[in-house]
Amino acid sequence: MSPVPWHSPTLFAPLPLLDRIASQVPGPQASLDGVTLVCVQHLLETSGSLIKTLVSLGLNPSSIHVLGKAYSSNSSVEERLRSLGAHVVEAGRQLRWGEYSTQLTEDVSRLWDQVAAGIDARRPDALVVLDDGGFCIKGMPAFRDVPVVGIEQTMSGLALLDVPPLCPVIDVASSAAKQWIEPPMISEAVLARLQTYRLPDSPIGVVGFGNIGKAMTQTLSRIQSPILAFDENLGAEGKSGTTIFCDSLGELYSKSATIFGCTGRDTLAGKEWWPQLVGERLLISCSSQDMEFRSILLSLNDGNQELVSRQQLTSEVTVPLGNGELRILRGGFPVNFDGSRESVPAADIQMTRGLLLGAILQAVSLIRKGHSRSLRTMLLPELQRLVVSEWIQIRASRRTSFEPWLLDKFLEDDLSWIAANSGGVLQETASERWAMKVL
């Protein structure tokens, strides 16, 4: 297949926010020529738009290596990335319930085999690893004489990287912009996917009261109340509003007919009470992979040697109990990732794509300026301010989704608040240089 010109209007639609950010980047200093990009991502329409923007900034398509996630990637996006000239590794076939992480580990190994061959043939100036879930950075082999910086965009990925990785990692996941601005858009997208389901009239339960869990309870409370919640790490000071907090996970499951999992981990691991639940429950994942209800899914493999098709793995599954049943939507995978071209409306999720674009530019700058010593580096506050301020200009209707004080923190040059509410180590020198050259 002959590569399609990257500027072809039929390839990927431009995102206004990415265009604005790219237009503010100084030419020669931020050129991505000589960079190799390795990605594990949900291959959606806006992911393609991000990669197309990177190519416009000098990234050679032949230096792009991409692995999509089997449960989320859109086949049309994969084909168009190949037509661009990027190397797209096809995700393998998961054969058993609840074992996506095993398949992803194998897929990442094949991705790095491909990358290593390319690096041996053409030594890049810099290697940037754009990860979603931590598996790509964790599985990276050691490369001699090639400077590497990783980027992680999920909290579960950061947890996986608790053991120091082989390279510095820019922390997009716990940046103030991603923690405070993105969650309402995710929760609304989840509910939009559930329009064909009638949620039971009994209380709805939300497990996990972090950024996504809190946004989920707020969005759900607009259509039904009361909302029950449980978070084993939440103290009394974190409990507020009309949400009713349960004292245990078992209490939440016993009182809820619909349960949203928002923790990013298997909260039922080691629990022996769930098979004794009475009645029917609908379980909905709002986090990555098939982690939220993994223990339940793994039970389907007990004594069952029959392999599962990919269609079965990503469809609703019913788990029979002694006195009831558990219905798990999308096979335990996040409900808003269904193989369609987008999981969240493009006008909204371009904010997250803007953060990733900035993180990639920051990673290249760190490598070229020699300031990449910290193993966990903060996404620059100036960059976060730029992305949010430009995005809210484009999406003015979104202002009502946030408290005015919150937007003021991003719009009124409150870099100290952004830094205080972001994870990672702030590299002052890099921050100063970004401010001088870009803003």
C-alpha cells in the first residue's frame, strides 16, 4: 500500500485545539525530525488526528510504531494509520475471560521486537514512549545510546510503574488538567452509551471515589438518587454532597442493583461473599482493561476449557449465582469503548489529546536539553494552562460543566495551583524555557 500524504483531508479530521497548540510551537527547536514514537493507545479518530499533527511537526511516519487495544481500537483508524506509513502492530486474540493483561503483555513484547529492529537499522536521536496503562514502558528493553522519555496518561499505569522504569516518565495522568477537567466528559460519555439500557429503580452504586468516581456520582445524581458510593481509601473529610457512603464494599453490592466500577483495579480480589449475592445486578466498568470485575470474569474459566471468541469477550456476559446472576456489560471492559470511532465526543476529548501533544513536545525538549533526570516528571504547568485555556475558548459551552473558581485557576495564570495539584517533579529550567519560547 502506497502511503497517503499526511496532509490528505480524507486521512484524519483536524482538531482545532491541536492546530492552535502546534501553531504556537517554535519551528526548528521543536521539530520532531529524528524522533521515534512508540505508542500503546486506543486507536480512535482523535488518536489519528494527534498522530497526523505530530507528522506535521516533522515526525517521520516510518518512525511511528503503534499498538492498539483489542477491545477499543477502530479498524478504520488502524488502516488509515498504515496508509500514512506508520507501523501498526495488530493486537493478538485474547482467549480466556479476565486475562487481557496477559494478552497485552504479549502484544507489547511483539511491538518492542519491531521497534528494536528499526532502531538497529536507523539510530534515532530520541525515543518517546506514549503509553496508556503502563505496559509499554514496563515492557521496554534497554536501549544503549538512545535517550528515552516515557509518557503515562492513566493512574493505573502509574501504579504499574511504581517500580522505577528504565526511563524518565512525564506524568500526564495526575496532571491538574487531566484530573479536574477530563472526568465530567468521561462520565457523560459512559451514560450516553447506556441510553439503550434502563437502569433499575433501586439505588445505583459507584465503587471508587477518585476523579472518575466522583464525576460519575455527580452525573448520575442528575437522573436518579440516591447514589451509593464506597472507597476504602476515603476518609470522613472526603465525603460530601448527597451521595450516601457505604461502610464496606459488601454493603454497596448488597444494596445496589447497578454498580459502576471506577477504581482501575480488581476490588473483588480475595473476596468470598460475592457468589452469595441474591438477585440480579448490572455491572459497568468505567476504567481501563477488564480489571474492575476481573475476579468474577476469571471464575468463568474454572473447569471450562472452551476458548472464547473476541466477540464474546466484548459483549454482555451473564454470571449465574446460586440465588441470582451478575450481568457484566462489554465483558468487563469500559462501556464507552465499543470499537466505534470515538469513546468521547471529539470536541471534548481533544483536550486530552492536547495534553498528550504537549507531553510529547516536552519529552523531546527534555531529551535535547539534557534535563530528563527525574524518573517522574510533571507535565509543565504552562503547558496545562495553554491547553485548557485554548480548549475552553473552542468549547465555550463547556464552561457550565465546571465551577468558576476551577476554570479561573487555569485561565488566570495560577501556575502555582496547577503545579501543587499535579503529580511528578517540576523541572524548573524546562518550565522557564517553555514559557519563554512558546507562550
